Amino acid sequence: MLILAAACAAPAGLQAHISYTGRNFGALVVGDPATSNLTQTVSSSFGWADATDSDWGDSHRLRAFRFSLSTFTSVMISVERNAGDTGPAGTFLPAFSLFSGLAQRANNEGVQQDAVYRTEALAHDNAVLSIASRPGGTEGSFRALTDWSIGNDPTYVTSGDPTSGILIGARLAPFSYIGHAADGTSANFGLAPGIHGDGHADGSVTATFHGLAPGNYSLFVGGANHAAQTTEVPTYPTYGVNVMVQAVPEPSAWALLACGGIVLGAALRRKLRR
């Protein structure tokens, strides 16, 4: 396994819904042990790589996780395959993208109606707002290498009855791109420019993101085998993944300078040249 240092960050088809249920790592604090989730699966081995090309990707092929930070913090993220689920064992190559922002309902948005608390609907690629916010002919709303957004449906006064009136309106949830990492090389994840591959297609990838600002973050994990979309549709085999996150101390300025993936601020570069 090769550890990849990512660049510094600034302060069942298209009806799938984005949820963080059972995948909330909570608030990360430097000094706390790593937090792991070893029980999740990903649908297909190509979902992340497919979202690096010009027709975007289906969010159903990714698994969403979340965490939060209260101060500027560096965060290490590791994803590795496990032997779980229906896909061929020992073949899954993971990749992930990190974004600031959360999908709908992540903060339990909703309203009280009489004695009933009604939450907003979950996001999905085929919502009216989702389709309207992306070019025609795209496969879904997810984008692995840049900002994106996804919509949801209204929550009606009477569940499932549009004639009853809208209780909570539909909205777009934006995701601001922070960075990514992918297992292997362009031989598996494809030829999209700017992909950070770790060079070893061994089923494991790790990246550290430096100087993340306080706030909420979404981590989308998927498969990095771009060519598999020609063989896995429509069966979409599933693959087990182990996901670990940890807040880590900031490296020294000299360590940052030695790492080619890190961009130094102008003031720090001047200081180091003295």
C-alpha cells in the first residue's frame, strides 16, 4: 500500500437515495484513535471511475460517509477492500472523493406538523432538480473530480399525495470538491486528467488532506475499475469495503515542502527561503 498525500484544501439505478445512516464518523479530533467502519458495501467496481469522465456518474454506485471538524485539521482517510459480498474476491480497487457539504436530511431538516415531525426527502439522481442542474445525457449527478449538486423531492403534507400540498420544498444540496485518491494507475481508473493514483492496484488507498476548515464533510467511496462498466451492468455486484478516518497532527513546514502533492502559501514559501 502506498500512502498518497493529497493537495492542500482551501479554508438500484438513478432512483437511489443518498443517506449517511450507519456511516457517520462524527466529530474528528486530533489525538483520538482512528475510527473505522468495516460493514459497508459498494455497488459495482466502476462507480467512482465512471464519474471522472464527461457523462458524470450514478450516485447509486458510491457509498456516502460523513464527518465533521471543529477546528482546522488534517484528516487521513484509508479505504481497503474486504472479502465481503457478491463480487469476485480480491478484485475490487477502491477510490474516494472528499467534499465539504452534506446531502439532504443529514442534519434532520424538517418541520413539525401537528403531532408529527416530518423530515425532508433524501436526494437522488432522478429528482427534477437533479436532472435540471446537469447537462442532458449524463448518467447521474455525481462527479468525482469537481464540485457537483443533487436535488430531492418535496415532502408533501400527506405522504405520497402531491395534491395535499408541499410541506417541505425540494432543494439542491451542493458539494464542494476537496480532493480524491484512487487505487492503482490509469490502466484501471482511466485516462481522465488529474487523477491521483497510488500506483499499486492492491485493493487499498490512503490519502491525507491538510488544513481542512471547520465544518461538515462528505466522503464518497466507489470502484476505480473504469472498464468494468461494460461487464457489470445490469447485475451490479457488490464489494465489501473497510473505511477508516482519523484527525492527525499537521506535518512540519519542511515535510510539506518535501511532498510534491502539497501547495505552500506564498508567505510560507518566503519564510522557508530565508
